[in-house]
Amino acid sequence: MGSVNPRTPGLRKPPIVIEPLKVSVDTPATLIFIHGYNFVASQFNCNPPNHLSVAHNIHQSPLLQHVKVVIPEALPNVHKSMDKNTWYNIATPIPAPGERQDADKQIEFGRSGRNEEDMNVTMDYFEELIESEMASGTPARRIVFMGDSQGASILTLFVLTRALASELGAVISYAGFPATPLQSVFRMQRENGLEGRWAKELRLFLLHGKDDVFVPLEVFRAWRTLLESFKDRGQGIAYLEWQIVDGMKHSLVAALWPPVQNILQDVVPNIESEEREKLRLYDIGVCYNLRRKFQISVSR
């Protein structure tokens, strides 16, 4: 009996789902977190408080307790020395870091050895995740993907080559880098019937550690410039924003979560909470004015 290919999509474990702390009927929202190379989903649902617990760090904000968190699982690595999962296989077990010199020449959207078949399997899965959330009542514009390292890399390719990605509210990339050569991006666009301008309202946020030595700032800036050219052509990206995070390297640490919270509060706000807060402030103002009026009338 032949061995089973570990990259068979049917062998993928179901995603981890953390329900919102406060269910919002009118404004549901979902964050889908895509982990990096050689990780498993459960590492990002560990006992809080810690920097790897995605839902804990999102729900720490009172304004984000309506957000459902989904942590999908990648497939096993073909390199036996790597015992965890990957969204697409690469030529060597450990990826090579980027180089600061001639960064603009390095950026041809990836290097040889990337597995495009793997990438398409993963992006098909992302579409399934979106369709599942939409079927459960969450509009695409209230769905945000966040990717770390290789997760950010494949998400950016998803934005550039799949029309459904343009329906999302936002994609947050942290410590991302090019996934595949530029000519492959254009070929994938053609294969998916993407021509001209198809961007809608998708906001792409690029967060990058100032002290990242695996993807140096020079490489990040060249990659960002390339992504801006896709935005200018209306290809998938409607808005592109970026932020360099002080004190951060390539790994996910606590300093990342405040800017992520700010992004989510802007993209998928809990409108019900905002309206309640406005009413609360209005009531405070009315009470203050009544007390002030009463004091004035008594003094007379």
C-alpha cells in the first residue's frame, strides 16, 4: 500500500475557532489568523496571557470583544527535519534571509523553488474560509485576514491573484516578503481571469519590525514599492498603509498587538458599542447641564 501524500488537502485539520466574548447580531466580525512557516495553529491559542495567544490579545480591547477569531491549520512540511506545518513548501528546510545590498534587484516577487501548486491549494482554502464565514452571516467586508511571516507572504499573493480577496475588509501583513516570482503573479492573474482594475475596498496593512534581520528594511521597502504599483493599477488593493514597529525583529511579540488592535477597531468597529458610548456621553452631558442649570437657579 502506497504512502499518503502529507500535502493532501483532505488531511488538513479543521481550524481553531474562538467565539467572540460578546456576540454582535448586527455587526459580526471575524479575524482569520494565518501562522508562519513551521508552526501549528494550536501555538497561537495557548494559555493567556502571552504574546502568541491571538484571541486573548484581540479581546483585550473592550472595542473588539465582538470579533470571532479563526486560526486555520497549514499542511505538513515535506522536509522531515521540519516537524510542523507550512502554507507552501520551499526548496530548503530553512529559508534564506534577505540581503540588504541591492534589495530592489532581489525583489522579483520571490525566488526559485517555491511551490505554486501548494500556493494555489492554500489560496483555494482561504476562499473556502471566507465563504464559510459569509454563509454564517458575516459580510466579507467584516472579515480581516492577518498573516505572520510566510502567512503574510501567501496572503499578499492571495490579494493579488484572487478576486474574492478584494471583497475583504482588510489584510494585515506582519514580517511579510514576496512569495513567488513576479511573472508567476501575472500568470496566476491571467489563469483566474483577472484583467484591468478589480480593486474594491480592501485595505492592505504592512507592519514590519524595525530590527528584522530576516527580512531587512531595505527588502521590505522594495517590496512595498512593488505592492504600491499593483495598488496604483487597481489590482486587488484599494488602500495600502504601512508601519515600522520599533523594537521588533521577525518574530511575533507583544509590541505588535496595539497597532493590530487599532487597525481592527477602524476596519471592523462594534457599531453597537459605539452607539451605546455616544448615548452614554450624551446622557452625561444632559445630566451635567441640568445640574449646572439647577445650581444657577438656586444661587439666584
